[in-house]
Amino acid sequence: MDLFKVYPLWDIDIVRAEGSYVWDDKGTRYLDMYGGHAVISIGHTHPHYVDTVVNQLKHIGFYSNSVIIDQQRELADKLGELSGKRDYQLFLCNSGAEANENALKLASFHNGKSKVIAMKGAFHGRTSLAVAATDNPNIVAPVNRTDNVIFVPLNDEAALEEAFKNNEISSVIVEAIQGVGGIRIASREFLRKIRSLCDRYNAVYIADEVQCGCGRTGQYYASDWADVHADIYTMAKGLGNGFPIGAIAIAPHIAPKLGMLGTTFGGNHLGCAAAIAVADVMAGDRLIDNAREIGEYLTAELKKLPGVKEVRGRGLMIGIELFEDSAPLRKKLLFDEKIFVGSSGNKNVFRLLPALNVKKEHVDALLAALRKLLTV
């Protein structure tokens, strides 16, 4: 059986990883400034993470949600502390797409409405409703197409208000920082407008924190930079540091009913152990503060580089826009300088999404490589 070829692949076989480095099968070491699409939040193979997951697997790796799983309660408590959302409710699933799918579905259950407002440039996943709310026709199959999603430009308050004139708006889903969209930041004013309009029209504010959340921007949820609370926060990627786990944090005014949401694998013992270990390290090592502090330093230094049109982002979610296609630079960084960075939906923009415990020495190595390549 052959693999179903849906990804363009670098000719690199990664076989080992530690901290902010990965090694290929030839023994070559690479600096990882991308974290596998913002997944690696506490560094590769962190000792506490490895010990926690291995120890859990020695006891039990999985049983279904038909029984009490103590680790779910422990994870909910830790995430409540990290995020400050102690009175929210937690539903666990398996991925970011599934988190967004459940959030959109829950909103519709809650208010009985069917329309969703999403942003142009958005990426929310590849499952049915999540992909319908994603602004990329190339990945929306005919079966996914629906007239229930209304797209408005990010930060266009007038367009947002106009869309709300449709009385069937169930929810607004928004990334506080669009990742695939090229590190586009939702303004404080725009997020506050979403909050006020959702309150006025009995709609649900869904903050997609799959890439920008879990401490990456220097707040646990990037949306909270606007000093407003979403009704539902969706999480995945950095939540499990590589273990597949997703979640939604749900405001207390949204009541559950038996059977309204469900999952076979979500919230299993092993997944919860991974996420608990991440939360432990994040709290104990002050990684949210580190993301903010190192991110501020890195952003300031990036702005000094030649050939850079704009630097955008917060914390350790950074986009660098060049005056030209970034692909040649990314290729040179990878094969000449042995540094992983990421692309985006904007071909001129490359993304930096390193582990939240990345050190200044790692950042300085990246900056030195960029200075060298951008001054050639």
C-alpha cells in the first residue's frame, strides 16, 4: 500500500528530538523554530512530559467516557488556573478541527440558530463545518459547501454589524491571530465589537485558540489581550505537545445536555496525562512569561533586518513579511543553516512558532542566519 500523497515533503527524515532541536537519520541537527505547526509548546521530549506519559501508559492508556476518568478533572482544574477561566466547563476531543466543529455545533444547540460569521483569511480545520468556515475554496469539497457561513473581512466592524442584521446568527468564530492567514492580528476594538454584538443578538463568541492559544502569545488565550471573555475557547496543537488532544472551554451560561456532544477517544487517560504534563511545565517554568519576553526581543530584532517589509504577531507567534516570495529564503534556512521555519497562506510571509521555552541563544542563532541570508 502506498501513502496517499497530500503533503509536499522536504527530503528530511526526523528521527530524534530534544528541546528546540531535531535530528535527521543522517545525524544532522536542526534548530526547530516552527514546532511542527505550533504543536511543540514545552520543547521536544521534555523529561517530565516523557515520564508522565510513560508512567500513565504503564497503568492504563485508554477507557471510554462511560466511566469516571480522574485525569479529566485534574486537567480541567489546571487549565482553569492557567487561563483564569476557573468557572468554565471543559469538553475534551482529539484535534483542533474537532474542537471547532464541536464549538460551532454547541453554539447552534444553545441558541437554536444556524448562521455562522467567519473571517476572510480564516483557517479552522478540515472537518465538515470547520472547513466550511475556512476561507480556502481549494479544500472545501462540494459536500462541505453551505450557505450557513458568512465571511467578513478581519477588523471590518461595519461589515460585521451588517452581517448581524441576519437574525439567524448563531456564532462568530475568530482567530485572535490568523496563523495560516499570514499572522494577521484581530484588533482589540474588533474583538470587543464581536463581544458586544454577540451579547446584543444572543450569539456565541467562539475564540479559535488552536494555534494562537495555550500561552503562545504571552497570554493563555490570545483573545484575552482584548480584555473580553469569549463564550467558547477552542484548543489543540500546543495543548498536548505532540499528543493528539483537543478541547473546548465553555462559559458557565451554556448548559450541557446528555448526548449533545460525544467522542470515543477524547479525554482518554493517556491524552490527559500528556496535557497535564504540559500544564505542569508551563506553570512551573513560567513559559507564558517566557513566550512574551523572548517574543518581544525577537520581534524587535527582526524589525531591524534588511529586506523585511513587516513583522507581525505577539509573543512566540510571529510572521515576517518580505518584499518577495519567502520560499527561497525558507529553503536556504533549512538546507544551508539547518533551521526549520514555516510558510503561510501569504507566500511572502514565513512563520516562527517555536517552543515556549526557547532560549535567547536559539533566537540569536536564527537572527544571525537571517542577517547572513538577507544581506547577500
